[in-house]
Amino acid sequence: MYKTQAPDTAPEAEQIQFSIWRKIPREQKTQQVHSFNRRMRAILWQNITQNFPHLDARSCKQKLIELEQGKEFGKIDALLENNFMLQDPIELAAVIGSLFEQLAIPYFVGGGLASSILGETRTTVDADIAILLNDINLLPRLIETMEGEFYLSEIAIEEALTGRTNTFNVIHLTSALKADIYLIRNSDEFRKTAMSRRQKIYPTGSPELSFYLCTAEDIVLQKLIWYQMTGRTSHKQWRDILGVLKLQAERLDFQYLQGWSQQLNVTQELQQALDEAGLTS
């Protein structure tokens, strides 16, 4: 049974809305996500400076970091030593993507940023980026390349590389935006396949903001995994999944979705999502 994104929306009205969004080219949609997140972040910054007029720029930036990333990040002096520069996750993805491309490190953007571009637009304050680091010798160059613009922990990177964790964080020093970098293991056939299917996008009117994005099918599958890991309780993940399915609709590769859902043990979740997105007969 079709389920709307919000309980106060009529199914007919929502279906018309998605049909209109479906006509928007992906590049234009990316530009819209960029503008939307940048505008939301500007409002947050304005609220901080207006509500706390006694705070200096450093303290205002600290409060922004605490609101977006958590209080533990607000204690990092390296982030507070740089003046704040308003940017959004699209810009962050493009900056990091450019650095990875310089080092010939395959990557793609996923997470909430991908689902916003490929589905229903929502705010997000970070970027999830998966990388395939086949050559361990690239690690020193990666750290050297990023440390001028980002705060990063070599210990966290080392723990990710040795398998003690799956990810490490980098934080842009001036914008205070965070990216979660996910390392794709050699045994992870799904994400290696997703890497081979990635597509580069060029936001309308802003070619400098180009980066590699995962496909709609792959972000749906990834979010189904995360949804299952949360005990099927994450409303945000489920809404993202339905948003992508509804927007992409018949453009989806259903055979690919069904095949990988079986291998990833998310067949039941996929079927429910397809039902609620109105994509089953």
C-alpha cells in the first residue's frame, strides 16, 4: 500500500509532486540541493549570531559546530582557529572528491547527500564518501594532501585501515563541515560493484562542484542495510529510501535491486519499500 512521506499529505497530491520533480534533470536537482542546504545553514548561522550577540566569531563557530556535529567536536582548537566560511555539503563533496581524484583514489558520495539528490530533498550537515584505497602507500600522501584544509586524526585513519573501525572523519577547517570516509574492503563485493556503477555529476551552472555519486539503486540498498541495522526503527532512513524509489520509479533497475537484496539479506525490507512507494502491482 502506498505510503506518503508525511501523514498529512494526500497520496494523489504527493504523486503529482514527485512526477513534477521527476522532470528535473539530475544536475539541476543537485544545484537545488546545494542552494537549499546552503540557505538552511545561513539561517542557522544568522540565528546564532543574533541570539548570542555577546559572543565573538570564534565562540559563534564553536556553537555552530556543537549544534551540527556534537559537543566533542566543539573542543577541537584547530577548527576554532580559522574564521568561519559558509559552505554546504555539496561544496565539501566537490573539494574532497577533487583531492581523491588527484591521488587516483576511486570514490563515490552516498548517504543523505545522495538520497537528497536522487530522491526527496532534505537538510544534511555532512557528506558520506566511500573510497577504494588499494595502495596503502597512498596513505601518507592522502594525509599530507588533506591536512592543510582539514582536521584529521592519523590514529583514526590507521584504525580504519587496519580494520578496527570502518570509517574515519575529516572536518573542513573553515566551514566546519564533516565528512565520514568509508573504506571499502576487498571482500565487500557490493560496494565494489557500486563503485563500478558510480556516475559523475556536474551541477547546473557550477561545474566546479562536480563529483562522483552512487546510483539510485545502490543508495537504496545501502540505506536498507542501515535501516535493518537500526532494528528497522530509523524513520529518516526509511523516508530517504521511499523518496529515492518514488522519484526514480520506473527508471530503476529492479533486477539489480532484487539480486543484491537477496545477497545482502534485505529482501523483505526492499519488498516493503517497493510496496509503500507504489512500485508493485
